[in-house]
Amino acid sequence: MKLKERSTCRISKGPLIDVFDLGKLPLSCFPLPSDPSPEAHPILLSLNEQSGLVQLKHTVDPDEMYNQYWYMSGINVSMKQALKSIVDEATKRSRFSLKKGDIVVDIASNDGTLLSFYPSYLFRVGIDPAKNIKPENCDLHINTYFNANDYITHLENKKAKIITSIAMFYDLEDPIQFAKDVSSILDENGLWIIELSYLPTMLERNSFDTICAEHLEYYSMTSIEYILSAAGMEVEDVSLNDVNGGSFRLYIRHKGKANITDAVRTMRRYEETHDFTKTSIYFAFASRVENNKNEMLSFLKEQKNKGKKVIGYGASTKGNTILAYYGIGPDLLPFVADRNPIKWGRQTVTRIPIISEEEARAMNPNYLLAFPYHFMKEFLERETDFLKKGGKFISPVPKLTIIP
């Protein structure tokens, strides 16, 4: 595995302070039983006080994570609704009367779910490096990591009216250059929307499962604005939501073009008041996570001793982080159910077999441990028969909770 260790901040180039060491965790993947176990790598969270950016100290070669990508947006109903809301907001906030041929771009387009919600008369561009996923509902698929040069090669000097970057801005080794590239292809009056996990929410909810090799940065408004300032852009509006366990959605324009809202000013004041550059905040977070780990392990051992059956629900990157950090293998959790057929017959990073939801239901488990717990509402609606039989869900974050 190609691994690069940093000694300076990705955006300010200033020094880093280590704040939470999760040890060595395997790269999130879903190997076949015959495949070698995934290589472990350091997951060490560090803070730069100047920029306020919390970041991983080590970078894994992105090709090892994105050439073969396991997540598909269109599988989950809740995620489809969230992506539709982004397109609805984008078109509502656009300063153009969008017409035939106007360019809209989705960076990290995945299977094209977000692009599918735009009118088909627009020229929809999907940019994504994954080799195993071809987005539908797009007029141009650029199969690489986003950069302005590749965009210009395909579209010359044509500017995009709307650009979206959803749940990917934290995957960047050089966020400032990425923002500059976006700025260079965005129309003078265009809109850029990013959505990603919000650092204060991650801390408040003990959402350590957000931390993984893919996610190099953990952003606040403070660190986002540091980047945008260097790229000649600014935040016009911001909102919080529960996507992926707690995210913020930012509406960004070229500097001087944004009508900055009270929501932006309120978030700035909140972050100034709470000062997320204090190391004590992160040490306390790490302590809470360790307590949750001990509680979960005790619970699973107790259920095993009682002869109760606990099955995982949702083979996900978040789940792999929880399983690896907690040290949960098939001895405590014999199976993990998932609705994505390409994962069936594979295993988690801790070698737990992945089965279909139908197989899991047939086993009549006492508990389903939901790893993508932020979709709990959808899970409860989907598993009404399981609940009627007396089954219960377990949410691992912000602390072990039995539902209902």
C-alpha cells in the first residue's frame, strides 16, 4: 500500500497536533473469502490551529480506494431523496433561467442518481474515477479525478452553471487547488454546492465512524472559508441536515457575487464561541468513543452468552470502521446483511460474511445492528415484520441504543 505521511496542514502548511489515534485500521473494502486480508494503515487525526482543519496525518493512494468503489447512491431511498433536494435547491437558487444545453456538473457522480433529477434538456456532466460504476442520466462521463484541464479538454471554454460536490470534498489531498479548479470552470454567476460531514456534529454525536482513509479532512465553516478565500470564492448560505449522520450543505459563489445570509454569520459565531481549535475537545471525543466501544463489546458478549442472535445490518464504510476499531469479528457478529447484491458472498474487513437481507430475516435474529444508523427511519419502515416478531434494532452511535 502506498502511504504518505504529512507533517504539515493540507491548506495552511502549518504544523499538526495529533488529537485522536485510532491505531491501524484496514482500508474499507469487501473482500472475497479467498482474498488476502486488507492491509491495515494508520488512522491518526491531527489538528492545525491556524486553519482550524482537522485532518488525517496519512494519505493512502486514492487509486486503492476509488478504482473499485462499493457504494451506489441509488440503492438507498433516503439518499435518493437527499440528492433530489440538492437538485431542487440548485435549480431554485440558480440565477439563470436554465435552458437547453446549459451545463450542470456533478463531481464524484457515482451512479448518476443526482444527475437524474435534472431536466434532460440540460447538458449533464458526471465526473468520477471509479472504473466499476458508469453513471446513468449523464450526457458526458469523465472517468477520472476532477481537474480543470480534463474538463476543458472535453468542453473547451464552456462554463458550468451549477456544480455539485456531494460527500467528497473531504477526500482531497489538495482542497485549495480543487476549489481553484472549480472556480475556473464555474460561470461568473454560477453556483457551487458542497455537502459533507460537519465537524462539530461529528464531535457532538460521537460519530467516529465518519473517520476513515477516504476522508482526509473533517471540516468546520472556519476551515471551509479558509480554502474558499484562497480560491476567490465565498459561502452565500449554509444549512445543517442529518445526511450521513450529520452534514452541512454550503452554497458557494465567486467572491463578490454572494448575498451572504444570516445562517452563515450564525455558524461563524457558533464556531468562534466554541473554539474547535482546542485540543481538549478532541481528547474528550476520543474518550467517549472508547467508552462506547467497551459498552458495545460487553453487550455483544452478553447476548452471545445468552444464546441471542445479533446480525449486522448494512455493510458500509461506516460499518467497517466500527467493526475494525471495536475489534468485532464473526465470533460476536456472525453475519452482516446488505441489500446490494454485489456484496453478497463477500466479507467485511473483519471477515464477517455478508448475506442478503432475505437470508438475515430467515434466521430470525433477536437484534439487527444497524451500521448506517442514520437511515434508521427507513430501516424501521422496511423491517416491520421483524419488529412485529419482537426483533429490535441497535444503533451504535452516538451511544449504544436499543430500538424500539
